[in-house]
Amino acid sequence: MSDTSGVEPRTAHLSSEELEQAVEQGVVNALIRLGLDASKPMDLQRDFQFLRDLRKSTESVKGKAIVTIVGILVAGGVAVAWLGIKAMVHPPH
């Protein structure tokens, strides 16, 4: 695959330490742009754990709400069927 821009790509030769420092700084900058304080890693871990717990709780509540709604609909259907059968067996005068 050739470069059609006519510009030669620039290369840099970095030592392992320079590369590690550049990557670390890039990660710190990315976290800062996301609004996270990278200087306090334990706080970051607790924040992410809170988000995980919140997500799991929300999923649990959603699942229980769906089961409850289905239960109400089934109970309503059974009640309507029972009232229909009762009206057929004992018609009102």
C-alpha cells in the first residue's frame, strides 16, 4: 500500500524508557480528558467499582420489573378467564 500524499512518514527512535514515559503520559492525558484524576488510582478504582455495582443493580431491577409485569399480565388473564367461566356456569338473572 503506497502513500499517495507524497509526504514521507516521519519516524522516531525512542528508548524503552522514553516509550514507556510517552505511553504513560498518553494514558494520563486520556484519563484527564475523560474527567478522571489519574493521580489517585485508588479513587479511580473505587469509582469504577461503584459504576459496576450501579450497572449490576440497574440490570437486576430491570429484570425484576419485567418479571413483575409479566406476572401481573398473567394474573389478569387468569382472572378474566375465571370470571368468564364463572359467568358461563352461573349466568346472571
